[in-house]
Amino acid sequence: MHSLVRDSAFGALVRWITKRQLLKYPDEKADFHYRDLYMSDGPREPTPPPSLRVVNHSQQDLRHDEQSPPVAPATEETSSISTENESELDLDCQTLSKIVSRPRMSHVESYASLEKAYTDAALQANARAQHSTIQPKKLENGAIVVDWYTTDDDENPQNWSSRKKLFIVLQIYLYTLAVYIGSAIITPSQPFIEEKFGVSPEVASMGLSLYVLGYGIGPLILSPLSEIPIIGRNPPYIITFGIFVAISAGTAVVNNFPALIVLRFLQGFFGSPCLATGGASLGDMYNLIKLPYALTGWAAFATAGPALGPVISGFSVPATNWHWSLWEILWLASPVFILMFFCLPETSTATILLRRARRLRRLAKSNNLRSESENEQAALTVNEVIVQSLWRPLQINLYDPSVLFTSLYIGLMYGIFYSFFEVFPFVYATGLPGLTSPTNGYGLNAGQVGLIFLSISVGVSIAIICYLGYLWFVFEPEVKTQGLGEPERRLVCGLPASFLVPVGLFMFGWTGNSSPEIPWIVPTIGITIVVIGIFIIFQVVFIYIALAYPKYSASLFAANDFARSSIACGAIHFSRPLFINLGVGKGVSLLAGLSCAGVIGIFVLYFYGGALRRRSRFAAT
């Protein structure tokens, strides 16, 4: 608990106020064990590498998996693994000092290095490492690189206990949930906003669409900031989320429609770091084998969040007033912000080692002690940062058909998802009178329509079970026994899932269009089927991007966030006229037809993705 508070925003504030007299780090105390590593300029003999004994997976101590020291992608500097027999492996200390995680993928230049990284991660997950001191490396210019003190250093996020990791992951999940709930929670208020301000339904829906657009634009700006070691993960989280809470208070009391719309956009923008950096924070703590499990849970909270919004406010808004849904955002976000302020530690390894280097410089009164990130950042220019974060994602989308397809396909899925918030009232509440084939709807009230959104949560739950089963029984064993293989192998479970989207949409569109002859549960089952397909497609596409384009994956994820949020923003506005003019059945069928094109595309990507990658100048080869 001490380290959680010390490394949090509150701890940083306390240390600054007390001039580092409270909440001290081990290297600031008199009994620091590894003082001589960096205080002496004498010779440093390399420490013999620890012996790693690989144990049978069924017999291994699962608690130790999370505490095992990490390993790094193979480079010319790292030592190779020598197999003494079937159960003995040697990894050098320099390898064990590094992190194998998604944020470090920008350092992977070739697919061979990426495959080696996964192989090492698989070994690490099944190995027990002896405690061993990591000797600092001295550069040609005389600088000493500050590293982890030992292979099981407590400050290394991948060495944290399972309980500590779970507590931090829970904070990231709740943060994500609060922000995503904030998007659609306003939908039950829209009829009251139309009446209050005299605006059309299309204009009133800007309260939802601009929020979604805001958290699509945010990652392009805020995600690169979190990758700068001098900043780290926590300042973007805490500062922007604090602003989010303050804006939420303003949004809850505003009585001017233009101000409401502007504030909603700013809410989405300042809530976006959970989308921009949440996955990177998980990647700081989990190696490449275990990371997909944590990311699946994170994606589940992000997907279920918008669906839970109408459930929360569906009954309260009609019983009180349209402001109530906006107050609920504040009540949800404030406790999460307080928890993060006091208990969320910094997870960026580059930032942690940079701060360690600063402490050691003060202790040794020497400027020769530098972190690895300081050496890298010294050669980085502002122009390079702009190119990496803004131009590079656009460039890859323009010149690489595989990336362009994934952006458009994920954008289409997200647009279909957000079109539910416009079509649900037509199917389950008011219907669509005045058409040549009018529908009457099921006559549900706003609260009951909100409960229909629980079908999305049911779909997410089923998809999680299916996808985690794939990770546990297929992905992890394959990597451990056969190696990483081609990135297209990770698309396999997305192939049948792609059929679920059009099947579920056709089922929803035409059974809901025939109401009330067909019970309401039938179109609702169709929605559940759609969500299962969308969720699994998201997971396989994101892991494919990370494997095929590891060096640019961070930029591509930010670009994909922007593409899907922009398309979803547009979908919120075009879906209502679409359904009014074509009817529910034909309108949903049009979306289903577009999703059929995505089915063709993902099969093409599976069979011909390798050929496309070999012709790409951006993919790892």
C-alpha cells in the first residue's frame, strides 16, 4: 500500500511539498542495498545469468507467473537462450531487465525479433528466476545507464504481485467504464432537450455524437504525451480526468444548448486518455502472452459502457428532469477520480527509470547517471514526434490496403453499434408511423427501452467467454509450442465471427419490423448476436495490427480510434434519417449488406494478408 500511495499523483504531491522527506524510495534511505552499483566508478564484473527452470504448465505456481521477471525482444546485444536439456534454460540478466510489452513494440524492427519476443515471454511465463543483481552498463561517453537493480526488482511493473496488478487494472477498467457510460447516458434526455430548447431530434443527438467525436480526437494528441518519459502515464490520466469531472459538473447545470454541446465535446475529449493509453498501461504490467487477457477485459468495459448508460438514466430522467443523466456522470466519475488520485501508480517503465536516474544523480552528485530513455530522447526532435503521431498513421492508411481495410471495417462496426441508440426507440417504443409499411413498436417506455441495452452486455459476456477460450486453448499453446507464426493466424476466430454481424442484423431488422406479431425477445437476440461478432472482430483485428505492424502499432491504434469514432459520430446522425426514409427493415438491411462486404474483406486479409505485408514498407518482415 505504501508504494501505491507513494507512486500516485497524491504521493508525488506529498513528496514535492515535503521536499522528498516523506514517502521515500528505497534508494533514498541509508540502508539501500545497491548503493555501490552506481556510487562507485570501479570495475563492474558481470553477474552470472540466473538459471531458469521451466516447469510443467499444469504444475506451475500461477501466482508466480505474474511475478516472474520480464524478458525482451532479441537484439544483437542480448544473449541467446542456451538449452542445457529439456528443462534448463539460461537468460542473461540484461535480457531479464527489460520489459516485453505492447508499449515497447516501437523498438521491434523485424518480424523475427517480434517472434523472439513472444518466445521469450512464453519461457518467462513458465520459469522461476533466481534473484540476481543487474550490473549497470557503461556507455562509450562515460555515462552509466540506470536500470533495474535486480531481476526481481519491486519497482518493475511486471514484477508486481498479482493482487497489486489486479487493483491497478480494476482502476483502469472503472475509469474506462465511467467515460464510456458518459457517452450514451444522455440519450433518455434527448426528447426533453428537444422540447426544452426547441431543436430537432437530429440536432439534439449532437449531445451524443460530439462526445464520441471528442474521445476519437483526444488519442491523436494525448496518446503521444503519455509515451514521453518525462511525462508518463499518470499526469495525462489525472489532469484530464480531473478536467472531465469539472466539466461534468458544468454540463449538469447548464441551461444553454450551444454551451451544452460544446461541453459534451470537451467531456469526450478530456475523457479520452482511458481510450488512448489504457491499453498501454496494461501492457506495462503484463508480458505479450498474458496481455491479451487483460485487454479483453478492458475492451469489455469499453463496449458495455455505452450500453449501460441508457439503463442507468432510462428510469430516472422521466421521473426527474433532463439534467439528471448529466448529474449521474458526475456521480460515477468523481469516486473513480478520487481512487485514481490516491492509489494509481505510474506504470511506464521509461518514466520509472527516468525518475530513478534523477534520484541517483542527486545521491551521487554526478550527471553521468542516465536512464535509457534520456539517451533516446536526446536525439528526438519535435518534428519527429509530430510525424509519428499525426502523419505516420495517415500515411500508412493511404499506402497500405490492409490497414485501410481494418480502419474502415472497425469504423463500420462501431457505426453500426452506435446506430442502435437511434433505432431502438423505433423498434421497441414509438414505432415508425407514416410509412408505406408502418411499424408500431412494442410500446415500451424510456426505462424499459434502456433495459433492452442489457442485451449488449449479454453479448459482450458471451463473446468474452468465447475469446478467452480461444486465448487459453489455442493462442497461448500455439505460441509456446509452435512459435508466433504468421499474423494472419490470429484472424482465424474472426472468420466465423464476421458472419454473426450480418446474420444478427437481418434477424433484428426484419423481426423487429414485424412487431408486435413477433415477441420482443426475437430482435433482441439478433442484437446479442451482432455484439458477439463485433466484439470478437475488434479483438482479432487489434492483435493483427500489433503483430503485423509492431513498430507503428501505437500510432495505428490512435488512428483507428479516430476513424471508428468519426464514423460512429456520423452514424448517429445518418441512421435516424436512414430508418425514417427506408424503414427499420430496409435500413438495417443496408447496414447488414455493408457488413457482408467486411466478411469478404476479412477472408481476403486472412488468405492474402501475407502477400500484402511483404509488399508493404511499414509491416514487419
